[in-house]
Amino acid sequence: MRPLYDPQAVQTSCYLLAQCGSILVSMCHCWGVKNAVYSFVGILAITGLMTLTTLGASLLQNRDPRGYPVLALVVGGLLLTFITIVMSARKSSQQNKTVSSTSSAVYPHSPEVVWAAIRPAEAAHQFSDNLAHAFSVPAIPDGPGERQCFFYRDGRMDLLEVIKEVPEELAVTRSSDPLLGSVTTTTYRLDPTLGGCQLTLEILLETPAHVSVNLAAMQAYGDLFVGQVSALLDRQVKEKTGH
């Protein structure tokens, strides 16, 4: 009776498993235990399919009909793996993550003064030396809200829509990045205080799960903006008073 397996195939499988063990140890150091285990399971599955392929081919070479169901099992495993990968990729592409940052500052100025300093699109020139042109397109009745366009000297362009506005109290804008598939919603809120007002800037970024987000940069941007508003207001006071 012919043996069900080829000794050379067994030797090859043992070698592959030994290599997998070595790879697993290395991955644990580089990726962490959880990711390493997931990757190792995938490697084991591939190794198993390779072993079955070798076994099936060996049986057929020896004119053993038992090679056909073995190879059929391999083909089924490959199809199942392919389907799983496709479904996982679709699920991953549909999953988004949301990150946010909040910055605020109190100014000895009325909400009306602060609103006038930050609301117009053209006011953006006060906050960026790299900005070349800025303008707005009025809202369309029963259509899109006001659009604000910004053209930078380095070739970049930003386009945002004002989706909600309460004069001297609240403005919400939305912009998108088609390349990354991300959407940024920015809220500017003014709350009266004793002798002035508080500006709160909230940035909400919704992006595909696989896209890396620099939270520190988001927070730094918001902190810088409220600081620039303070400097702008102080400068305007000096220009009006002459000192």
C-alpha cells in the first residue's frame, strides 16, 4: 500500500513551520503580540495550503487518485481566502474614524468685534502669510451654503462651505479632502463673558480608518488660531487708539 504522504513533503513542512516560528518571534518584537498572532495565523494558513498542494501533487505523480480531493481542498481554501480578503477590504474601506480637538481663549472684546475679525473669508489674510487670495460665494436659496475659497502661494487650494451660522454667536464650516476621503467640520462659537467673550474652536475630522491622523498638529493649529485672533484684536486696538 502506498504511503499517504511524501517524506520530502513532510520535511519541507517542518522546515516551513520552523521558519514561521522564527518569524513570529521577530514580529512580536516589531508589531506587538496581537498583530503578530494574527499575522502568524495567516502564515500558518498559507503554509498549510502549500503543504496540501505538495501532498496532492505528490499523490497524483504516483497515480494515486486521492490527490484530487486534496487539491480540491486547496482550491477551496484559496477561494475562501480570496473571498475573506475582499470582504475585509470592503468593510475596512467603509469604516471611518472620528477625531477632534478643542481650543479656546477669552478676549476683552465684545462678540461683535471678534466676529467681525474672523467671519469674512478675506480675514484669513490676517492669519496666514502664505495665503494669496480669499473670497466667498454667497449661499444659494434652498441650495448650498456660502462657499469660501482660499488660494495659497504654494499652489494649495481650500474650499469650505458654511453649513450653519448664527451671527456673532456661531459658525460651522465643512470641507473635504477627496484624495483621503476625509471631511472636516469646524465650529466657531462665541460666548459672552464679563467684560468680553470666549471663542471656542472645535475641529472634528472624519476620515477612513486606515488614514493616519496627527492629533498634535490638529491641536496645535487650533491653539495657534485662537492666539492669532488675540494678537489681531490687540493690533486693531493699537491702530485705533494710536498706542
